[in-house]
Amino acid sequence: MPDAEEPQKPKTVKAKKAAEYTAEDIQVLGGREAVRRRPGMYIGSTDQRGLHHMLYEIVYNSIDEAMAGSCDHITVILRKDGSATVIDNGRGIPVDIHPTTKVSALETVMTVLHAGAKFGGKSYTVSGGLHGVGASVVNALSEWVTVDVKRDGKIHHQEYKRGVPVAPVKVIGQAEGTGTTTSFLADKQIFTESNYDFETICERLREMAYLNKGVEISIIDEIHDKEKTFYFEGGIASFVRHLNRNREVRHTLPIYVSKSIDTTSIEVALQYNDSFTESAFSFANCVNTIDGGTHLTGFRSALTRVLNDYAKKSKLLKEDDSNLTGEDVREGLTAIVSVKLPEPQFEGQTKGKLGNIEMKSLVESAVNDGLSLYLEEHPDDAKKIIEKCVTSARAREAARKARDLIIRKSGLDSAALPGILADCSERDPQQCELFLVEGPSAGGSAKEGRNRRFQAILPLRGKILNVEKAPPDKMLANAEIRTMITAIGAGIDEDFDPERVRYHKIILMSDADVDGAHIRTLLLTFFFRHMRKLVDAGHLYIAQPPLYRIKSSDGVKWVYTEQEKDETLKASTARKNEIQRYKGLGEMSAEQLWETTMDPANRTLLNVSIDDAAKADETFQMLMGDEVPPRKSFIQAHAKYATLDV
């Protein structure tokens, strides 16, 4: 008899059927191996965006110290060798032996997923970390990491190679004060991009400084010899002023509301301007909740109620007048809602929505009290705000009638679609593409060259209306905009329903010249302001038509930039190169347009996404608003770039 603890193996093993799925098929990866095998699950991507995410994870650890009241200075250094360093004057990561892992707490934090002081609730009442994987993920995805901790009068040091400690923590000197210095070099085996973008990082650090007033955050770029420091005593009120700096405001200073309840703090800042769009951004523990959540819902609810109550009480609205709607009171509003709370519950695939139920009533109560008091104490500002809202309501009523007409016409009923739309025969939106084409000439070539099964063409007559400077009723009176809304079929603004979108690829196809860039920017402004959910769903694209056709004995090559043209000519072995520059899409034949710009097998499409909504809002306002000087400065600084980065 075989030993009971060691079952005898069968003498014959049958081949496993292809369809079988057993425990043997389950591969168990350790923490470090899992991160290196599937980095996208932890940092989103392995391009520059993921590289920046690595840096932010370390910065967030320092921000957590700031939110705990233990840190008031953070420095980020971009080194010449491609590494990055984050220095703070917080309490320093503990270095004593951890009771569970039996190694130092520092090594535990740096090597064990889901290990950190944020879970116990004692060291950090609030923190930006959600899963406690930041430092350990950065460690696993770096060629090397070094950590120096100033604590108890000593400097404690540990080094890691691709997530593995080189040696135990050791003391390397004496220290004054406390803090943590973390340096890392992202692993080139993992990342396709190794260069940090100074301006992009500055935007994130500036945001962090606004959300943590009194904390100084510096960045030093040793590669390009640049340096910036951010420090805002005004906090989110300064943030609102920054966002409105190129707009004409209705009241000089932002309205600021602050309230603390036990371990939860609420901050709200708002200011009205003369634009026709809402720019409201929400944060929970310094994490940008791009999809809003209970805190933003509470703010909006209180805002509508307080303004209606004040308008009726002060006779700015008559008793028989209809109440102002949420849309009415949010037109021309710039607002920041920032809450800091223990145990935040984030929802959604991107963790961009706060789900804590209690935050709705807490924010609602804080805004109700704070805003009501402000309006009573500042009647002149209150009157200007109410007048803005009443004007918005009148324009919105006219726009609502036009919108209802458009929505009724929208849908899959081909009889109701615009006459200039050359629709496709496919009815599955996931398979369908809509090209918004500049001009009738290019539209004709696109219609002739397209694949009629899944590609629809909508020619646009000239430049569409600049919606940044147009009220809702004027915008919906514009024929080109009405045509686009009807063709896409999903409504507009708060009535927009992503489930009703008729095409899952909306492709902007304009000429590769200044006029084409202007038309593209006008369209991007429209989609950002009035069909934001379509952009967030990943349905908006920009076509990349070629600039040149180079024909020689080597064959025909299509090139898309001046630099690519120069490189192609330099590499050519032909004695003669025939160069044709395309000033517009209409100069291409239908076959050429299909081959270069529309054929899924050959074309290049840029997917439009919004990494930083506040920055995008600022950029569109700068480019399309009324203020000329900031637009001129922006164009001069970015003239060398071919596309708008939003």
C-alpha cells in the first residue's frame, strides 16, 4: 500500500483535451512577478503616461504626509540619467522590524503589495493611496530604487534591483530632522518611453499644491536646467482664480466654503464668469474624481437650492417664475470641490468616482450654510450671480426647444437623418465610423473612396461656430452643429446618452494646414464642451492625412511631416524624386484618400483623450475665448507642434 500522505501517481496519463480547464491551467504569480508581467493593471500603460504615473505614486506618499500635517515641503528632481528623485520632510518611513514580515517596515512597504500605514487608519486619517501598492509597484518596475530615511537622528538606507533588496536596511550617517528621499530609474525592459515631460508634471504638482495650501512643492529638471516652485496660501480659492484668469468674472473674489466634521474636511471654492459652460472639478483625498461622485452631487444640489431660495427671497425671481434649474445655475461656473475623508470608496473602472453615501449630505450641508451666508453678506455679488443665472435660463429655454427638435430627429431612422450625410449600411455602432470632413470637395472624394458598408461621411460647410463664445440657443441655431448632433444620434449636454451613439468612431478629417487646424480645434471644443461623454468613451479620433507624396524609382512614399520628408529624401537612393505637396484633402483622388487616410489597414488615427480636465478646460478657453494676449502667447510657444495636445 502506498503511503497515505503520498498518493501513488497513475501509471498512464491521458492527453488533456483542448477544451479542458483545470487547476493546472491557473498560473499563480508572486507580487513582483505579477506587476512585471502585467504592468498596465497597476499603472495604466508603459508609455510616458505610465512613466509619469510611477513618479506620481511616490509623490502621493509625500502628499499623504502633508495631509497628515507632517510635511510642508516636497521636491521632485528629474536627473540627467533618466532617474527621478522625490524628497519630503515628513516623518520618514518606519525602519523597525515589522511583526508579520520579520523584515524592516521600510523593506515591507517597498516590496510587499497592499502593505502600508494607510490600511490601519492610525498613521494616516486620510490618504490618497487606494490599494497600498504605489511604492512596491514602482520598485518592481524599476531597474533600481534607493530609499534614504531620516529618522531618529540617523539616515537609514536601502537599495533594490528590479524590486529585490540588495542588502538589509543600514545606517549610513547622522541626520537632522526627518523625511524620506526616494530615487528610481524606470526599467527600460518595461517602458517604451523613458523621458519625463516637465510641463505635464508641473501641471500635476501645481494641482497638488492648490489642494494642500501651505505646502511648497518644487520640481527641478536637471536635463533642461529648469525649475519651478508651487505654493498657495489661498488653496483651492487660488485654483479657481487660476482657472478663471483669462475670463471676465462676475464677482472679484471666489466664494470659499470650508467645514470640518470629525475626521472629514470639506472645501469648496466657486466663481462665476461670462462663459457659457461649467468648469467644475472634484477631488477626494487629492485624487481627481473625474467622474464626480457623491461630493459633487451634494455641491450641485445645494447650489441650485440656495440660489433659488435667495432669488425668491430677494425678489430677483417673482413668485410665479419658474425655479432656476441645475443647468441654469451652473452656466459660467468655475468650481473646485475637495473633500478629505477616511476610507474613501471609489467606483468605476478608473476609480474616478467617489461613492461614500454620507458625503452627499455633508457637502450639501456645508455649501448650504456657507453659500447662504456669503450671499446675505455680499448682496451686490449675489445680484450679479442671480442675473447671470436668469439670463442663462432664458437662453436655455430657447435652446431646449431646438434641442428637443434635434433629439426627436436623432436615432436609427434613416429618413430623419441629415440629407448631406452619406450613411453606411452597417447598423452595429461598434463597427461604424463617421468621418466629419472639411469642405464639399474633400467630402466628395471621401464619399467616393470610402467603404460604404461601415464608413459614413458628413461634409462640413466651412468652419463651425465657436461654441466657447456662443450661448446655448445660438449654438443650437447653427446648421452644422444641428447636423452633427442629429447624425451622431445621442443628444447633447446633460441629455447625451452614450448608448445611443450611432458610430463608435467619430473621425475628424481636415486639411493639414492652418485652416484645417482651426476647424479641428473648433470641433474639439464642441465635443469637449457638449459631448464630453463621447470623448471619455474613447469614440473621438483625428485622421492623419499625408503632407507629401514622394515618387521615385524606389516607389511611392507618403510622408506626414516636414521632418519625415527630409529623412525620406536623405535616405533615398533614387537620382530623382518627384515631390507633391497636398494643400488640402480635396487635392487627393478618392483612391489616394482611401489608401492614405481611410483604409484601416494603412491609416493612422489619433484617439482623443483627456488626461487633465482642468488643463483641457484652460487650454480651450485660452484658444477659443475672448482674451487675445494669452492666446497669442500660447500659439507662439506651441507653433512648432502640429497637433493640439489635450
